[in-house]
Amino acid sequence: MRNNILINRRACLRGLGASLGLPLLETMGWAETAKGKTGYKPPVRLGFMYMPHGVIMDQFWPTNAESFLKSPPPAMESLRPILDQCLLMKGISGVPISPFNGAPHALELSTWLTACLPDATKRNEINIAISADQIAANYVGALTALPSLELATMPQTHKENQEGLNEGYYSHCSFRSPTQAMPAEINPRSVLNRLFGKSDKPGRAAQTDPLDRQMLDLVIGGARDLRRKLPHHDQQKLDEYLDSVRSVERRIAAIEYRQQEAALEKAGVRASKRRDTDSPPIEIKIPEGDKRSEYMQVMCDLNVLAFQTDTTRVSTYIGSTPNGVSYPELGFTDSHHSQTHHNNQADKADKVAAITKFNIDQFAYMVKKMASLREGDGTLLDNCIMMWGSGLEDGNKHSRENLPFIIAGKGGGSINTGRFLPNIKGNQGDLLSTLLTCAGVPLDRPIGIATRQIKEMMKA
């Protein structure tokens, strides 16, 4: 028999100036649940993950719609287990960049979520448009501890002024307003502090030792009273969730300090304590060395944790920015940008294909983890819309006719997944406007250059 108590979905554990959001429990109702209703429907979360410079097209696009699920293109092999929860569309064009024809890299990221060009009369200033993620954050952000979460792998400090454009356009995709770029966090420890809501001064995250467990112990100690009110099934879920939080903390500590003792602890609880319907804790493998994949995966884990606890419902993750980055763990040190100008040289094109696959692999790591976490009557991924993509189609030609996008997640049942749609006629603004509609975000006007919603991607 189900316990009659109903915990508000925004309930959290508090102690010593810190707060920690809770996972979805059976005895919880979402904060938005209508008065008098005892059921719940998890909210839709919206996430964006970016890679610059486009793709090698014959390695990215499927051969045909019929073979997509059984024979994915090489770049998407890591998504094979969840392709039925993905949607691929060819025919989404980017923003035409005239009169900024000499600024392809300044505009590939800055137009990605705005679907419009900067103000040509104020080139040396940030003046573009509010981005799609921030439109969503303005609508749903008041319901969560963080309106949105902005992550990046690289510092947002690129120095270049193509066509006289402000250097901020190279490394930012999120804009709170037409004139305010949203900075992204590159330090996993700082992200964890934000998720915990821990600060020493208003608006500032406390810089404490993440290996000091006293704060977290106090917060978890506060869970005992709550735990006694929960049915046995929810007690197990709460225990597993708290174990997963500790695991994320250990992983971040290992990245920062490389302390040997962190590698001796492992995440999770005994399998015998877990029911089939429970959400497993986030599995954390303590990284060794400084591989780019390990860094990106811990940032992906933090994104998953933020969505799982409803700390935020909107996120962006800039996997890298134009120019400069290299991938030595792939066996070469050439920069990504230099290889995209391959002029059809096979060795360079192969390196670009490997870089593309690497970045999609990190996206796959995140969304597969979401698919493994139970939530409500389905999974966390069922209640998410996760978009991976690039602001260029082909880095060699700087073309923008068929931008590469991968959509993962069913958006709470709003998106018809498991398909490749090869002949979509639409643009970047159309896609963003449709995604926000699927996420339940009302729009008073189209986003950027949008002219229509892409009904073909929506569940009938």
C-alpha cells in the first residue's frame, strides 16, 4: 500500500548552509502538481552539447532511413543501444552569415542557440539575441534551485576578431539577453558547489576542500527524519541516491588532487539491496591521468545529477570552442581546426572523423546514463530533450546547409524517436522553436530565423 504522505518535489536536505536536492521518490509530487492530485508527471529537461567545426559527412549521415537503427553511421556507433530513443534529421540549415562572410568561426557557436546574427552596427559589442536555453530558463527556472547550468571544457578566452566581431562570440552559446553572454563553468568542483547551493557569501561558492566530508555528513544526517517517513522502497532509493552524490564528490576530488586513497573507494550499494524498479546510483570510475574523455565525462555526470535532482531543467555544455584544441588520447596532437581544412586529404579527414566520434561518444556516455536511471513510469532520458550538434556542416568549406544534430530523449512523450528523417526542410530557428515547444515552453515569437515548427519530429 502506498504511503499517503506527499513530499513537495522541491524539498531538499539542508545543513551548515548547504542544500541538496532529492531524487524523484514515489511519495513525492512535483511542485507543479495541481492541488488535490496525488499523481505526478516528471518535468521535461532540456540540454544542449556542442562541438565546433562540423563533421565528415559520409561518416555522420546514415545511408538511408531504413538502415538507421540496425546499421548506424560510424560516428554514432556508441549510440547504437539507445538509437530507438534518438532522432536524426538532415536538412536543417544554419543562419546565413552575410555580411559577416569572413567570420565563420565567430558565428558558428554564437548563432547555434540564437539562430540569428549579431547587430552589424555594433560589431565590437555583444549584441545578438537571447538564446533558446535562456528562453527556456526564463520560463521554468523559478521552479528549480538553478534556472540553468552552463558548462564548458575550455576557458572562454579566445582572442580573435573576425570581421571586427567581439571575441565573446567565439566561445559563448548562451545569452541571457541580447547584450549579456552567460559565462560557463569549467571547474567540476565549482559546479558541485553550485549544485549543493553551498556558499560562504551571497552569490559566491565556498572554496572548501571537497574531501572534507563534515558538511555532507551533516546534510545526510538530516535525512534520517525524512527516511523514517518513507516506505521501504523509497528508503532504498534515498540511500542509493546519497551514495551516488558521495561518488561524484570523490571523482571530482580525484581529478583535482589525484589522491591515491580516492581510488580505493567505489560508488554504489550492494545489488541485493536494489529492486528492479529503482534508479541505480550514478556509477563513478575514479579517473587516472588527465584524459580529455575523463574530464568531459565528469562534467556529463554533473549534468545528469543536476537533472536527476531537479536542481535545474536547462543546461548547456560546450565540449570545445573553435581553434586550438587537440586530442592526444586519439593518437595525434594536430589541432581540431587545422585538420578540418583537409582539402580531401584522407589522413586529415580521418582525424576529423575520429574527433567527431570522440565527441559523440561523450554525448552517448551521458544520455545512456540517463536511460539507465528510472524516473516515474520511465527513465530520466524519457523526460529529457538532449541535443548534440555543431554550428557548421563541413569545416573544410564552412558550409551550413545541413547542420549536424542528434536529438536524444522523448521529451516526456512529445518527440517521436527512433528515426532518421533525411529530407527535412527547415532551419536552425525552426528546430530550436520546435524543441522548446516540445519541452512545454510557450513562445510569443519564433526564435531567430524560424518560420515554422517541424511537425515531422513531434509525436502525433
